[in-house]
Amino acid sequence: MSVLKLNHSRILLALWAIQGLQMKYHYQPVSRTAVRIEVIPEDPKESTFLNSFEREETLYHQDLIACYEKGLEAYNTDAILRKTTFMQFPRVALCSFEPAQKTIEQLI
């Protein structure tokens, strides 16, 4: 993930915090490098946020992808999201990720 994209995601997550969007997530492990994530909105503001996305424009909605990055971070703090495949747009996606490589110092 490029530094620019990583910073963009962090900015979007900061904006979410300001707006009070605190989605809940449900996880279903699929493999060592994939997890099914369901985004669960808790109030009408969050539902409106999710319903505002058009399916045809998913590649351009980095704020929606940032939602899944946030969910993945809660599932595996060091993982890097590589691919998001929507199963039930926009609430459920299969997220492929790269597990972080831990150094010996981090493991001790």
C-alpha cells in the first residue's frame, strides 16, 4: 500500500471519528489471508453513509474501502488489505489481506 493511499485512509478514518461513525463488524475467517467482513451500522447516520454508495462506482469509493480497512485492523492489527470483493454490496465483503511480517524483536 502506498504511503499516499495509507495517509488518505487515515484521513478518512479521522473524518469518521469526527462525524461519530463507529460501525460494528462481524468476522468470518475464510483462510489464513482472507476474512469475510460484515459492516453493521448502529444508527441512521451510518446506514445513510453505507446506502449512499452506487454499486457501479465501487472502485472510486476509497471511503467505503477505508471502512473495511478499519474493520480489518480490528480483526488483525498488522494486516494490510490487498483486495475487497463485495458479496452483498456495500455491507458484506471478502477481504484478502497480507499478514504482517513480524521481526524477532517484535515476537520477544
